[in-house]
Amino acid sequence: MNRPLIPQDIRPPFGRYSHGVEAPAGSRFLFTSGQLGISSDDSVPDSIEEQAEICFENIRSILAAGGMELSDIVRLNAFVTKREDMRRYMNVRDRFVTDPLPASTLYIVTGFTRPEFLVEIEAVAAKVD
């Protein structure tokens, strides 16, 4: 099982994530591309919450295709276009991340390939078969 690392001699994480995650020897890794908040019918919801949900559901599908689950995620990188959307993104993330909590980084960016995209999320998962 992946082991979260939260050293007691540094500041605790700002949210539901680990400072680091150790994957056991012999783990198989799966890397997703960044997922945008666009549905399979090409619709893009207006809210960051709905877009983030699509991103995480896409990640869940990619992981399933590789024989993994959300609990196998060891690292998340998320990119949002508005600082004021950080908390809304994190609320959605917190519904999808499970123990052991992954390492996570959140970036504020100026935009994506299309102006209606508000969030992009990529994941790294590890699992011993």
C-alpha cells in the first residue's frame, strides 16, 4: 500500500493531501494526461465545480482502464485560472481523494487552450499487483 508522508517537523498540509507519498517497491505506475472539464458530448459547464467533477470522473475512468482506483493516486497536479476558485476546486477534490491521501500541488494559471476551461487536473497512481 502507498504510504503517506507527513513529517512532524514541517508545517502540516493546507488541506486533504500528504506532503509526500511513498510507493512500495515493485509498484506499477500510471500517469494521466491533464484532464479538462469537457464532457464526452463536448459540452463545457460554466462552473469550476462541475468542470472539476468531470476531470475527476475522467481520471477515475483512466485509472479503471489500468486496473486502478482513486485510492491508488499518489500525486495530483491541478491548475485553475482564478485564485477565487481555489476553495471551490478543493471542495470537489476532497470528495474524490481517498486515504491514503496523495501528494498535491495547485497552480494558478492564466488560461488553457480554450477560454471556457477553468481547471485541469493530472494524476499519478501507483499499485503493486
